[in-house]
Amino acid sequence: MNQLSSETSPYLLQHAQNPVYWKAWNDKTLAQAAASNKLMIVSIGYSACHWCHVMEHETFENDEAAQTMNAHFISIKIDREERPDIDATYMKAIQIMTGRGGWPLNVVTLPDGRPVWGGTYFRKEEWIETLEQLQQLYTNNPEKMIDYAEKLHAGIQSISVMQPQKSENELRQDLLKPLIEKWKKSFDPEFGGMARAPKFMMPNNYKFLQRYGYENHDSELLDFVDLTLTKMAYGGLFDTIDGGFSRYSVDMKWHVPHFEKMLYDNGQLVSLYSDAFKRTKNPLYQEIVEKTLTFISKELTTDEGAFYCALDADSLNAGKHLEEGAFYVWTKRELQELIKDDFDLFVQVFNINDFGHWEHKNYVLIQNQNIETLAQANNLSISELQNKKKNWEQLLYSAREKRSKPRLDDKVLTSWNAIMLTGCVDAYKAFQNEKYLKTALKNADFLIKKQWHTDGHLWHNYKNGKSTINGYLEDYALLCEAFIALYEVTFDEKWLLHAKQLTDYCFDHFYEEQSAFFSFTSKLDQQLIAPHYETEDNVIPASNSVMANNLHKLSIFFENPFYEETVTKMLQHIVPQIDYPSAFSNWLYLFLKDSDQSRELAICGSEAIQNLKNINQEYLPNVIVAGSEQETNLPFLNNRFSKNENLFYVCRNKTCDLPKKALSEITDLKP
């Protein structure tokens, strides 16, 4: 029987009515596979995944396919967001087997979990035929399948184990220049981003490129970052009507997205656009942040202050059938009826023409000219056109709210919540909107009360009032980063103490001294067929790179040499091996700590918080800030507080200048 109806994952519940006898991944299911000596089908996806829905409809809802699966296999459904450890392990397997990956991810394994075959999306006929061939082979010649499984397992282990390496050469900053030059060759000079499709936003790439360009006065690089951020904001990728970004664009011009909206993308993009606003004061960037946070507040925030995971790509169309993008797209006739007399102008702004056409007479709104240019061309003031655009968006919003909304993935993940928490803090830094800080503090309170157990471990998942699944390294690393961010806007040292407590827990339960890296899963958890060390930055930075960045800051705040030694060892392993910098951008961001531009700033005195606000509104990625309005025992601030003075200490590589008495006297924070 299908056993998924007792699960809480929205993705698993989507499959609860399939004729397939789906089971969840647990000790009982694995024991059953071993006892029955049956091959396992491990099928992995997530609730907002369009092609997961397609394969479900075409294959897993089909009685013939279900009959084959039920007769010969133990079939397990997995939500990759709940179990990123299992997903990472089997993703390595199919990448070895096929040279590519993606979701849905489907593998067939021996009863002990070692994979023998796999891929992504399969049509029903191919799926059934392959399963029958695999079952026949396992029945008639199991030795051949076991031999292949052993070789594949060895391959998975070889790419999973971290071999300690130390560069014989000094890690010098000039190693960066050839990497950047190589990276530039893949830039799209017309629409920004990388010159390929599909286009993923990869916020961490632009976080690094922006900082590198800023510190090295590389105007070409900064122009490219601004081009990318502008084109992403103009494209259908960004929902100009209600805020929020979709996961990626299927085309080169950021026009047609895969329409799912993920919390982790939007949290990082709020941070990125907030930083870009601090550097440029571009009002477009502020608009993007404000709209996105409004969307998060309306659609993805719980009464407890937690954040839901995602909105689906699919929604019910007029015929009550699930269709990708149905909620978001428009026909020309619909738009004409809504916009009326202003339609000709609307066409110019949002390209209701060949440039903005998607398919089947549907349009996805996209801009290719700024408001200033269009206002001048139409003899309007900029404010007039901005007001018209705002009114059009409100009209479309009201009309769209009458449609069936995309399905909500209403589980809460600690790691993703931490990303969004950091996004709110970064928005507060840039815009000093108290609402953003209140949102961040409420979320932090939720995570501490619900997701942080009294024995020190974090929970990964929260749903229906219940915390489940022992936390992964990503939960600790990203929450530690969020707590440090809260300290950076409040100077409340409890956030640093929380971050240090989480970090020390990770050293006890995740750290592998031989490799100098942290494993993805806790030593308390049952190990899978191969260990997993997350080191390559992707749409979310690698948990090891996040932890390394945290350790660097904490080593300064607490003057902890062990933390800094650990960071050095990690960088010595990673940096010399970098070939494709886009996969290591968060490591490269950390590597900039050794540049001549790096500073630490201590702000002490009765006006420390107000001075901090002024500092936080500046783009100073090269500066680590600490401070206090009173005497403190924080090592970095020791003996730097004077009761009747406001003092500013600028430090470089553990050496500090004499204190200044006014912020205006500090002249060397900016490159």
C-alpha cells in the first residue's frame, strides 16, 4: 500500500494517492528491502518541481507503471529539501552514470542502497521497459549487477572523501586575477549573467564579483554586475506585480522563468540587491528589495514568524488543470481589458510584442528600457510614468488574485529560514526600515525556541507544530551566519555567543580533523553509503564555505587562533584547486580577507548604535564591525570602551591604529 499519507512533506503528500506503493525513507523500509532482497527505487524531488509533477502524472499515476514497480521493487519517495544528504549521495551516482543531474532524480539500488542505474525524467514506456530489464538481470545474473554496484560505489566514495591537501605555495591574492579573467569570458554582455541557458541567478557569484570589482576598482566588472541585476529585475524572472524571484530563467534574457518561487533564492537576492543599493543608490534596487520582502511577508510568513519554503511552478488554469505558469501569464486581450486607454504605453513598458511573447499567445512581462528613457520618449515626467506603472501593477495584482494560486510548500527549514533572516538584516542595514529588523528578530526567536534543542542540536524541519530531522551542517552554518548578522546591526553580544555555541557544537559533531572540513551530516546520524562534504558553492553557498566565513569573523571577535587556523587549512585545500571560479565564489569571497583592503572596525561609546547605522548604510564589504555602548568582555573590544567618549578603532591584521573620536576622521575604510 502507499504509505505517504502519514507524512508531513508537501511533496510526499502530493504522491500519497498514486497507485505506486510508495514508502518513506526510514529504518523500517530499509530493513524490509534487505529482508525481501528486492531492488529499491529511490525517487527524489521537491514540491515546486515542474518536471517532478510531469513524471508523476505520466508515470507514477499510471496503473501499468505502478504494477511493475509494486511487483518487483521497494519504492521510496524522498523530499530532497527534507533529506539533502540522500539527494547529494544519489546525485553523485547519476552524475557518474550519465554526466548530468537534475530533478526528478530516480535511481534503482541494490537492497543495501548501492545504486545500479539512474537518471532524471523518464517517460512511462522507457521507465517500465528499463525496470523490467533490471529486474530480469537481478533475477538471472545478480553477480553482474552487484559487480557494477561495487565499482560505482567505489566511484562515489572516491569523490566523496576529502583528501587533506596543503599548498606548498603561499596563497597570494594575485591568484585571483587569472581566475577572474577566465570567468569574464563566460559573461553575457547583453543581458548579464552567464552566456548560456537556462540561466540561474547564483547570488553568491555576484556578491563576490561586486566586492572584487569594488576593492580593485574594476569598473568593467561592476558594470557587468549592475547589468545583470538590472536585467534580472526587468525580466519575467522577477514578479513585478507582487514581488519575488522565480528559481531560474529558461532563456538567455531572463524572460521566461521556471515559475516556482523558492525562499532561499529570495533571501539571498534581498541581500545582494541591498548591498548593490548601498554601492550605487539605484532606486530600482530598492524597489526590488521592498517588493520581495512584501511578497515574503504576505505569502511565505507564518504567524510564528517562520518562513515557508516555496510556491509551486504549477497552478490551476481556467480549465482547472495544473499548468506551469498559469497564475503568472497574460493574454493580450486580458491586458487590453484591464489597462484600457493606457494600453499603448503599457505595451512599450512591458513589451506586449514579439520580445515579450512566450507561447500560445501568452505574455510574460519584461522590460528592456528604463523608465527614464520611456518617459522622455512619451513626453511624460519620470514620476508620471512611475505612478502609471505602479497603478498598472495594482490593477494586474487585483485581477491575478482572483486566479487559483500556486500550491504552497508549507514546511519550514532551519537553513532556508536563516538565509531569509540574513536577507532581512541586510535590507535593514541598507534602508534602516525597522520593520525588516523586527521580522529578523521574530524569526530568530522562532528558530531558537522551536528548532534549537536544549541538548545543543538543531532540528532541520518544522511542520504542523512539530520539529523533526536532526540538523545538517547547512542548518548550523547558515544560522550561525544569521546570528552574526544580527550582532552586526544590534551589537547585542548574545547573538555572537549563540553563533559560537553552534560553531563549537559543529566541531564536536561534524568536524573531521584529518581533512580539516566538516561533514554534511552529524556523527550522531546513521551514515549513508558514502560520506558527503559540501564544498562547491551552488545556488546556495556550500555549507563548508559558509562555516569558514563564520569562523573567520568569530576568530576576530573572540580572538580565537584555532578558528583562524581552521580557516587557513580549508583555504589551502580549496583555492589551489579552483578551475571554475563560479563554483567557489563564497570561498573566493573569504579569500579576500587577506587583501590589503581588509579592515576591522571597533565602535565604542554611548552613540555606538547610531554610528553603526551610519556605517551599515555604506557599502563596506571589506570591513568587519564590532562595538558596544558599554564596557564589554568581548575579546576584540577589551579595554576599548571609555565611558565619556565615542571612539573608533581601525585595525588591520590584528594591528590597530590609535582611536579616532569622530566617524568623519576615519578615511581609510573604503578602497
